[in-house]
Amino acid sequence: MNGTTKVAKATSNGHLNHEQPPLDHDLHNGWGTLYSANAIKNDERTRLVWEDYAKNPARVEGQYHKLLNEYTTRFASFFGGYWPITFHAHVSDVLIPTTLASLILNTASTCPLVVEDPKLSPLLKDDPEPEKVHQFVRDLLGWTDVHISAPKLATVQGIYGCAFGPLAHSSEEWEYQIIGAGPAPFSITRDDFASEDILLEKLRTAKEQGCVTVICDLVNASDGSIFPPEHYRMLRICCTKARIFLLVDEAMTAIRCGAPWVCQRPEYSENPDLQPDLIAFGKGMGVSGIALNFNGMMMRHLAYTKREQILQTIRFWRSMVTRPIAIPVLLEAMAIVNVAEAEEWPARSEKIGRAFREFILRHAGGEGQGKEIVRGIGAFIAVDREFSKRFRVMAAFRRKSSWARWLPKLDTPAFVDSDEIERYLLGPDAKELRRALASEAEEQGTTPLWCCICGIDAAVVDDWCRTCFLGYCGTEDCKKGFESHTCL
Ligand SMILES: [Zn+2]
Ligand SMILES: [Zn+2]
């Protein structure tokens, strides 16, 4: 047992006698958007700026570019050379073919091969020749008219997809499918991985049809299944041969799956030549966007070698959009990276993953034999949906999936120890802890946030469970499921 874990004692009026409970059973955390509720509080650098911002916003606005640059370099240092360039509210906003094509065009048009060539560079020539630059860039990327006028994305089957836009066509959920719009993504199926020749042929076709990027995720965000490392290697090699950029969607996996990108785990990164070109990030990072890896195999063709060259292309892109990210969001995002580094969240994620798996398998006993009960990597834990019920936790579900996703906060001390999880989630201290949460909620006029049956926002219902601190969304189905739960 972890001797440093603080123990919460509920006082006579039901309040916890310290600010943070040793753990809570909210393993939903806004679909994984919360790594921690305390990033700004625990990061002195951003907390001081935050306090200053509350008193004197104009003074902090004056430091906008300084803060944005600080975030950019902190991010690149924490993630080992992946540079955040474009920012968006949601990751669906950025996984749009035209946005990605423009971003690649910007990165190529401002690469050293262009800006340092006196015959091409708009910076070095008195009479810029944009047509010439454009033609050079098209040749460099191997793009034709179709990549410019009707760019497409290729996705590897089983990808989580997007809430809207072209990628929603390939969603597993019909609610997303029916609002999919734009050219359907080019689909790469599991069968295409039968051999390198087959996959390469497929990617060459994708490229001809206008695909500018292949998107994959390494841990399926819906059911926790893993993209086999040997498939990843084959995909990276074939993308390079077909001259297509490779993007790994890390919205769910960044930091939560160790490394700090899941693609930096040893099983994916053994060969340093096989890195992706782009990463999509979001959710727990506090802001969504794309990070560029200038060591990616396609990105290397653009010949960025110096830090100043990289900062310059980032500046060019950001100068097209006014204030790419607002100050409060920027500060929160920066605090998250700072605290993740100071508290070693990637390593903690591994420990949390181990502790939860130990706890789950202990409870599964015989059931764990021969049946897959738990999936995922690190602190992304997918649990058999039926089996998950017995823990009376709030989890994130996809409607059709038979898996419940447990996405614990990364800074909760008790989560790194399976005995502590036992004790506070189901054991002797569980009831006391939940009673304290319930009485705090009653005082605040709030209710449990997530439907314990389907995972969507819980409705404000009167009959939520004060013993287990669980609520439901108000539909008949979930009401039935909720009413049939046995209390702790
Ligand atoms: Zn529900
Ligand atoms: Zn109950």
C-alpha cells in the first residue's frame, strides 16, 4: 500500500476534510477530457499568470506572443520534437481534408528548400513568383490538381472517426454516419495488411485519388483494441513509398498511454525512422490541434533542420489566423504540459494502468480465464461492459460497444495502487467517500454528472442514488438499468 496516500475522513457534516478525495469513481471524466482538475493550481508558472490575468487582463494580453511561444517550445520539448502548429476547439475541427491539405501546403511552401533558395524565395526576391513556388511544392509533394481541389483522407479501418465532416461517414455509430458530409475517406481495411505489396498498391491508389494523409490510431478509442505494431511499421513504410503523410490520432492516447505519445512506446518506436509526420491531439491536453514532426519520413523531404526554420513556418501559419488560441485556454493547456512533466504523468499512466488491471483481474477471478475482460494501454482501460457494472462506477460508453471505457484522472494518488483502488472504490472506505460526495452535491445543488448506464450527461433527476453517488440520463431504458443496480 502506498503510505503517502492521504486518507479522506468525512466529518460529521459529511464534508471531506481535505480538498481532494483520495479517489473518486468518476472514470468518465468528460470522455477523457480531464487528466486532472488541478493543473493550474499545481503549476506555479501558469498560476501566477492566471492570477495576474484576473487582476489585469490587458497586461497579460500584452504577453500573448511570448506565452504562445513558451507553450509551443514547452510542448515540443515534452513530446520530444513534435511541434504544435494549429489549434482548434475540438479534434473533429482539424481532421478535415482541406485543413490538413492547407497545413501541408503551408509547411512545404515555407520550407528551407523554398525560403532559402534565391530563385524561389518570396523573402529573397523582389518580384515573388507564387506560381513557381506552387509548382515546386506540388512536385515536392507529388501532388496533382486533385490534391489541391478535392483533397481526401485515408483511414485505417476501425478508427474512431469524427463527430462530423468527412470522417463521420466511417463512424461505427449511426448518429455520426447520418451527418457525415464531404468526400468519404478512402478506407484501408485489415485485409490490406496481408502483405507489403498489397498495402503499397492500395496506398498508391489512395494517393492517385487525392489522399493527402493517412490517419490511424494505435489504440481504438472505442473498444481499446490495439493496432498491431507490425501493421504500424508496414503502414509507415508504405506511406513513405507512396509519398503520403502519416498522421496518428492521439486525442485519446496522449500522456494517458505513457511515452508521452502512444506512438513513442517501444513497441512502435523501436526503429526511429518509423515516426509519424503529424499527430492530432486534443481532449485532456486542454486544446486540440496538430503537431508536426520534422523527423517524420515524409516530412524529412522538406529539409527542416534548424529550430529557427521550424519556428518560422509555425509563425507563417499562425499569422493567417488572429489569436489562434485564447489566453485562458492557452494557460490551462500550458499548465497541463508543465504538470504532466513535473509529476511524470506518462510514467504514472503506466502505473495506473497496472494497478487497475490488477484490481480488475482480481475481481474477475475465474471469469478472466479464456475471456477478454480488459483491454487498452496504460490509463486507457477498456472493461467488458457487463463486467464493469459490478463496480458501480461512472464510465464512458459508445452506444453500440460492448466495452466500457475507464479514463481515470492521472494525478489521483490512490490510482497507482490496486489495494487503494479496492479500498476506496468498493472496500471499507467506499461508502463513506461516496456519501461525502453525495452530501457535497446536495449542498451545491448538483447531481452525478454521467449516466451510469449509457455514459451521456446525466439528467437532473431526483432519484439519483445517494449511497453510490450514481445517476442516470432520464431515458426509460437507463432508468430500468439504474433501478436494478445493487447498492454498495
Ligand atoms: Zn443513460
Ligand atoms: Zn446505489
